[in-house]
Amino acid sequence: MSATSRDDRFNTRFAMESSMLKALLFRPIMASIALVCTPVTLASTRNAASGASSRHASHQLEKDVRRAIFRAKVDTSDISILARNGKVTLIGGVPDQNMVQAAGTAAEHVTGVLSVDNELIRHPEGY
């Protein structure tokens, strides 16, 4: 038997064993990785959708609170309204001390508001 023939048989056998090893070892590993990674990807997609939905709901709540405060005859031009998960924060100033309380009360009565942190102040004279 010639050396070339022996080398060819060795290379052929090595190639077959190599592809069998790949089939036996790497395919199950890759399948396991795919199974492990897929739920994470689906969960992160759900969280992203949930986050967008939550931001939309918070923005809508901010608009509803601003509308309620405006209807209570409170000047809303210098009021910032922050809402997150039903918790509303009022920040800014109003011309009259009575408007501070009226804004807080109006915000508390909006559907979806769970709590109000009223940090409004009365503007100083001449503001």
C-alpha cells in the first residue's frame, strides 16, 4: 500500500469522524442555546411593548390631570405634571395659594390617579 493511498484513507476517515463529532456535539449544543435564548428574546420584546404601553398610559394620565386642573380654574402655564404608574407629581408655581390646594384636589379626583405629590408653590409677588 502506498503512502498516498494511506493518507487519502486517513483524510477521508478523519473528515467523516469530524462531521460525526459536529453532528453529535455541536447540534445539540446549538439547539440548547437557541432554546435558552428564545425566552429571553420573547421576554425582552414583551417588556419593550409593556414599557411603551406604560409610557403611553402615563402620558395620557398627565394630559387628563392637566385638563382637570385647568377645569378647576387653576393657571396651568407654570405647572409640570409627571405621572408614573398612577403616581402623579405636580411641580411649579401658581399665582394664588388657594390654587395650590385646588390643583392637588383636582388631580386626586382624576380616574387612574393613585396618589398625588403636590409640590406646587405660590409665585412670589411680581412674578
